[in-house]
Amino acid sequence: MHIHQLSVNYLQEQDRILARINTTGSEEFRLWFTRRLSQGLWPMLQRAVAQQVAQQALAHTPGMAAASADPQTQQMLADFKRQESLQKADFRTPYQEQAAALPLGPEPLLVTEVNITPLPSGQLQMHFQEQLPNSPAPRGFQMALEPQLLHGFVHLLEQAMGVAQWSGPAVGQPSALANDVEPSLQGSDKPQYLN
């Protein structure tokens, strides 16, 4: 499968994220991500990307073996590569709404399980599966993302989670509310509720 375009958007009426993958062979794969799955996937995806970037850096610069073993260094390398990839990415071209073959059927796959496997080629293989209790057979598919496309996918997922207001500590960013507490409330004995 050769990916042509990706679209990741939060749909408020569904309270889910819809990911759409358009291939060069005029196929479209549609995936639903729930809040619970997204928040579980996010740290796993961040670690996998950081490890993959570190392995690629090590392959090109053998002297980085000690530095690439440290998780903080791996994350810094991943952040750097992500920024570099995002500068080259095309986020201006609208997602092509064309009649396409739907190999998974008209209903998006409700993702219940994701397996991530780093490939020696530098790609990250992602296997999405829907395993529902009353379903006769599980549905699923896998795709291998090149580093630049992977960083774009991570960026789009992060944006959709932000729109959904699913971000915060689970997405790897400190809560904005925790830093914006009024000084007069910090020493208060009253309970504070954020929701």
C-alpha cells in the first residue's frame, strides 16, 4: 500500500477521531479512535517514534551509541526530526474527497488494538484491529509509514486530540490549568475542581 494522503480529524458529534488514509491505488481506509484508545496509544507511539529515530541516527552516526540509549536524548532527537519533517510536509493541500474503493467497508474500523513494529528500513509498521464482542470476525489492516509520513501522522493525531480536548498529561504536555491557578487560590483549603 502506497499512502497518498492522511486526514485525522475530531468529530464532535461522534466524540471520536476519524483517521482517513488515501492510497495511490484509489483506496481509502477509515479508522475511528476513541479517547481511551488514543490516550493509551499516544505514549506508546511517542516511545516507538523516539526509538526508531534513535536507531536511524545510530545507523548514520555510529558514535551516538551511548547518547541514543538515553530516553531523554531519544525524545530530543525525535522532536528535532519531527520539526524537520513538518517543515517539509504539505498540510495545505486539502484531503481529496474522491470516490474510492473501501477495502474495510463503508463503516470505519473501530480500532480496539494497535500493534507497532519498527522495521529495519526505517519505517514504522502499524497494525490496526477491530475486535468487537458480537462481531463474527475481526477486521484490520496494517500500514508501514516512512519517517516523514509518520511524523505527519503523529502531528495530525496530536492536533485532533487537542481539538477534542483530550490533551494534557496523557498526551505529554502539562495541563494548562495547573499553571494558570490564581495565586490567591493556591493556598486555599477549599477543594478545587477542574471539570
